[in-house]
Amino acid sequence: MPSVITRSKRHFTPDNFLLKIESFSLLSKSGLEYNSDIFEAGGHKWRLSLYPKGIKKNIVNGHISLYLANTDTGVLPLGWEVNASFKLFVFDQIRDEYLTVQEVFVHERSVKRQCLSFIEEPYNNTLTWKIERFSTLDEEYYYSQEFIVGDSKWKLKVHPKGDSIVEKRAISVYLWLCDCLPTEQNVFAEYKLRIRDQIKGKHKEKRAEDWFPSSDGWGYPEFLLLKDLNNASKGFLVNDTNSHSFCAKAFDKAHEEWNEEKKKICVTFIEKDGEEKVINVPIGMSILEAALEHDVDIEGACEGSCACSTCHVIVQDMEYYNKLEDPTDEENDMLDLAFGLTEKSRLGCQLIAEHELDGIRLALPSAT
Ligand code: FES
């Protein structure tokens, strides 16, 4: 990197990556580091790292810190070196110009644009989940119903007898993001999980701040010891019912905006054992190919030539099923031979990823 930093001003937009931050004051208040999506320039992958309050190891008071980081160092040979000449810009919204502090060395035509927005005290931000007949629960874990807070769908996950880390010692509670996000996108949440003391109001409560990746969760394996949960005087279980709640304080979502065209869609496969696998499928790729590439348990015996029914998938939502092209006669003939045929059955090799299928959920039949 150059040893001398120069500053200048210009009116035209940066060439490689734009990051817009809405509600910067909330981000700043949180003091969190923010890492942008990855973007490409000069044949390398990069990201911006922003420290709204400055980075502590550099003793710079009253400044934000902004870094450019190379993210594909893992594939570079031993002793690698990348010489980059780059500029970082901060947009002056009053004068409509960019303060320039240095630019990634190759000019590219398409600019990746990303927007970071915060919601403080989102509307309808509390979910209460009452679990009745608690002592009879015999599954490893349970999910609450999904609920929407701050543009995202969430659910709670409870392991009544603890997950594998704290088995039979404590109850485990997690907050789960249900949204299917493109790779490298995350949702930030500042939230509180609670098991209510239904007698004295001395709830067991934990607060946290986390970045949630696509369809993933954060929480506490050891949320509350089972001996405390089962202690009748503590009020966590009354009439064999306990009550969990989730309360969100702030959310942030990073999303691409403007005219940047998405090149992949998000597809969820529900495997035979109920496990969900979320994958990003390039536009134009068949669902069968994408499934095989990501080790989804699907067969595809005729390799996509529409001569078997071993790539049978069941579209979960009629809304998505109606967006699909009608099956051809050949596909219908093969579907007639499929095990467990439903009104929303299709052949995975005949389904091609298109923009309007973003978010589609496909279940695999129990046999083919
Ligand atoms: S792989 Fe045989 S019909 Fe799809």
C-alpha cells in the first residue's frame, strides 16, 4: 500500500463498490464492526470493514476507520503479495461530491452497490411462546411459529432437555433467522431471550447482539439449568406450562440495491429426514444440477434427460408452483411413475432457476 495518503474531491461515483448506510447513528451507537459483502476488482475478492467509532489499536479519537481487505488470501501461494492502488470515498451529501482517500487498481464497469439499514425498536417486536405439557415433550427440539420483526422472519428453537452440549443439564434456547439470504448477507439483531417466572416475575433473561447468516440461529445451550426449571418455587413451570419470549431492540439488514441484478436465487431443499438445506443457485442452472452439486440426497438416474422420475421434488408453496412453466408431456409421463405424486410435484431436472423462483422451497419425497 502507498505510504502517503492523499485526499481530494470529485463528483463522479466510485468504480467498484458502493456502501450506503442508513441510520449511521444507530450503527455508531452499537460500536460494531461492519464487514461489507464481497466484491471483485482486478481479479481479486475484497470487502470493506468499517469501524464506526474507530479501531481501538489505532489511537484515533473522533474518527471512523475504514479498511479494504483482500478476502481470497486462502487460495494465494505461499509468500503471496498483491499490489493494490486504491481509493476510499466518503460521500458529502450536501456538496454532492466524494471525499477521496485512495481506488482499487482495476476499473470495472459494473459497480456493486450495497445498503445497510437499521431499525430501532421495530414494530411488533415481541413474541411470546407458551409451551404446554412441557414434561411430555420427547423430541430433541421444537420450533415456535415463525413471526416477522423488522422485515425478517424469525422463530425460536428450544431443546427441552438441552442440546448435545448440555444434554440433560439445561434447557437450550436459540433465536433462528428463517429468511433465505444470498451468500455473504447477514442480518444483525440486538435481542433478548427470556423464560418467564410466572409467579414472581424474576425471569431468566439473556441479551445478545449477533449477525445472523441465512437460515441460521444464535442462542444459549445452557439457558437455564433443568433443576431450576423444574423447581416449582421458581415459577418457570406452572401447570406444566412454560413461557418463552423474544424481544428485539434493533435490526439491521444489509442488502444490495439499485439496479444490481441478482445472479443467484435462494432455494431450500427439505430432505427426507426433514433437514433443510439452503443453497444459492445460479440463474439458468437446473434444480437437479444445483442439488447434486451441494450433496442434496437426490438421484437423477437419467442425468436430466427426462427419462426417469428419480429427481422428483415437491414444491411447498402453491404461489411458487404457479410461477413455473407448465410441465411438458414428457415430464408428465415421468411424473405419473413417481412415488408419492402430489399436485405440486415436478421433476428437478426440468426446473430452471429463474429470478421469480427466489425463495422456493422443495421437499424430496420419502422414496423414488
Ligand atoms: S433425472 Fe431423470 S427425469 Fe430428471
